[in-house]
Amino acid sequence: MTIEQALAPTSRAVRLLGTDLSEKNLKLHLEGLSGVDAVGLEARAAALSTRSIKTTSKAWALDTIIRLIDLTTLEGADTPGKVQSLVAKAKNPDPSDPTVPRVAAVCVYGDLVAEALGALGAAHGSGGPDGIAVAAVATAFPSGRSSLAVKLADTSDAVAAGADEIDMVIDRGAFLAGNFGRVFDQIVEVKQACRRPDGTFAALKVILETGELNTYDNVKRASWLSILAGADFIKTSTGKVQPAATLPVTLLMLQIVRDWKNLTGERIGVKPAGGIRSSKDAIRYLVTVAETVGEEWLDPHLFRFGASSLLNDVLLQRQKLLTGHYSGADYLTID
């Protein structure tokens, strides 16, 4: 293995911190980040939540939300039949209206990846504009409480089964104990486990489980750590812990990927997941994305909603809009 190959998994950190990727240097960098102005962050999120798109753009907004959804089933009682039903809805969200776009991806447990791929058939793709990706949760989701060997096997198995994307969870216990190097190393190794035989990689979404990180400063450190270790997306939550996605936390993560883009030219995705159930709330997120990182991020390769029930409300609002049987109160209507 060449030095270049050896450094490839940590090339982002090498560029920022130099070749000495010691626990001490990583910790110094993360703890040296400026603190988050919680009052300012929440005030900005509140201000953005009162803004909206024009009424004439609402149809576009609803279709955009659909295109950005990871349609999800992550229950212990999941069956092949349930996955097949999920995929059918992903492919054809509203059987009565063929103009409804497809979602970006379906997200399942790793042992159901093959089932999802089989059900997708020709609809399988890399996530937008028409192809539907298969995402698999891994690394002992949702707790992350297993050995590294188990986490890597979990990831490798899902990739071998054909997963396009891996949603991993960080070791929150290690992070909260200040063991940043351990968390960093695990993300790097999971990223390597995403490698396919042809040398390409499944996209890696790193779940911070922000509801367990307690402070905005911790969310900021965990976001930077994940990006440095090779994350393609940073994701708020598993959906199994409350609070899950919130607008202030998502705003903070968007600010971080904006800063990373300004620093390196590289674009990192953001995925709020859990608790976003209404079109009204989802539109708030669209506005926040557009105002923080720009409309270019309103693309499945850069922004996703992790959701199981959001699609139902979007379809309902879409039908109301098309038929004219809706009230402005159904939407965020400050234009």
C-alpha cells in the first residue's frame, strides 16, 4: 500500500490538520472550535420558520419534498412483504396520479437490502431524478453498542447485498466521554467497509443522534469530526430518540457544511430525520436550506428527509392544491 492509499480514508483530516492525526491534535482542533451562540441560532431558526415560498411555487415545493425523502421502515417486525409495500409506494407514491415524482431512496435494515432491490427492479438507481436508491442502516443501529468488528461486518454485508448508501451511528458514549479519536477511527473504518470490489464506495451517512449530544457545541464538534473522517452526509437522528430532528440543529449542520464548502470547495449532504411529519414543517426546512447553503443543496445528493409518514401528508396537500380544495392554513403561507 502506498502512502497516498494509506492516507486516502483520512485525506480531509490530513488537509486540515496535517499528517499527525493524533488523538491530541484532533481533540485540540475540535475543542478549539468557536462556541455556538444558542440564542442567535434559535432566533435565526425561528425567523426562517416564518418565511415561505410564494403561493405559485407550492406545487414545486411539494414535489421537491417528495424527491428528497428517504422512505423508511426500521422496525423489528419488518417483513419482506412490508418492504415490498414500501418500495411500491416509493415507485408510485400516488397510483391515481402518475405525475407524482419518486422518492430519493428507501431505507431498510441490512438484511432486507436484497428484498428492496428485487422489488425496485428497473426503478433502482443512485437517488434521483428517477432512480431510487437503497439505503441500509448499519453499525448496530440504533444504539451503536457493539464491537467494531460487528459494525464493520454489518456494513460490509449491506454493501455486498447491494446497498447504495449506509446510514451508520456514531458511538455517542465514546464521543461524550471525549474519546474523539475512537469515534473518528470508527467512521474511517466504516467508510472503508463501504468500498465495493470495483473501487467505488457506497455513500456514507453519519448519524449523530443529536438528541443525545445535549448541546449545540457537541453537535458542532460531532459534525466536524464526521466530515473530517469521511462522511458524505451528516444526519441528525435515528428517529428512535427524542428530540429527533429540529430546525435549529439542522440549521447548525447546514452552516457547518456551508463553512466546509467555503474552506475546501467540497459539498457535504445533510439529512434531518425523525419527527418531520407535515408538509408545513418540511417547507420550513426547504426555506432554511435555500437561505443557508443555497438552492443547489435542494438535491437528493445533498439533502434528504428521513421519514416514514411525511409522504402521506405531502400527497394529501398536493391533491388539495391540484383540486383547489385546500385552505391557506394547510401551508406555511407568509409569502
